[in-house]
Amino acid sequence: GIQTSLIFGVLLLAAALGWAPKAAAGEAETLLVLDYEFDGDPGDATMLAERKLRMARMSDVLRTALERAGLYRVIDSPAVRADIARVSATQYLHRCNGCELDLARAAGARYVLIPWVFRMSQLVVTMHFEVKDASTGQLVMKRALDFRNDADASWEREIKFLIRDMREGKRWN
């Protein structure tokens, strides 16, 4: 009826205006941010150590940037990081059929962000982000951001773009 149409209209308007989920007035929802994963062209074997360091650094940069943006309250602790490391040691978290949801629920997070990069070559890289509702498994955001030059500055720029997109309510591409 009219009441259902009105509610649906309000929800559509809220989504169009970039409404960010909130637990209560002024309180950001909780988010577990998984560590970056790497997929694609491994490049030169000498790059492996540098890549592992970059992924760890950029995972921290991502968590810090999201916390500072105030869009979510990032769940992070040594115990949570140990759980992530334990599970990721045996499988990719971006394609583990629900293990990312288990990690988020165990950490007490409402949402989970799964970041990974696909490297076509040193110059062509795509950074992927998925945000899922931990209780339902529903995908609430999916972004793929292409960039050039597999270097820290390029990764940091893509993280800034992700946060900008979250603020603007861009959820899909």
C-alpha cells in the first residue's frame, strides 16, 4: 500500500544520498578489515619479500584510514590478527566460501571488508574491495579500482579512492 511505498521511497532516497550504516545515532557500525591478499602475476621471485611487506603495511594503512574516516569502527587486536593469519595461512580469504564471515562474527564485527590485489604486471594492477554483512553474508559493497605502478604511493591513492567512494555511497562498479 501507500505506507509500504513511502517506506521503500525513503530507503531509496537514503541509499541515493550515500547513507552509511550506523548502529545508533552518532555511532559507526563495526568492521573487520582483513589483510590484503595477492593474486595474479607473481613477477620476479626477488619481489616476494617486498610484496609481503607492502601488503602488511597497506593493510595497516587501510585500517587506519577507515578508522580516521569515521565511517566504521574498525575491530582490530592482536587476537583478531592472529585469527586472520591462522585462516589465511591455508586459503585465500577472498574466495573461502564464508570463512571471512566466521572471522567477522568471532571478532564481533557487523561487517567484513575483504581486500585483495590482482597484478597483471608491474604496471597494471587492480585493487578489489568487498564489504559483506557478517550475519547474512550479503554483499553490500564491491569495488574494483585499476591503477598503474605496483608501489606504495599507488596503493595509498586507491585506499583514498575507496574511502571517497564509501563517503559518496558508491557501492558497485
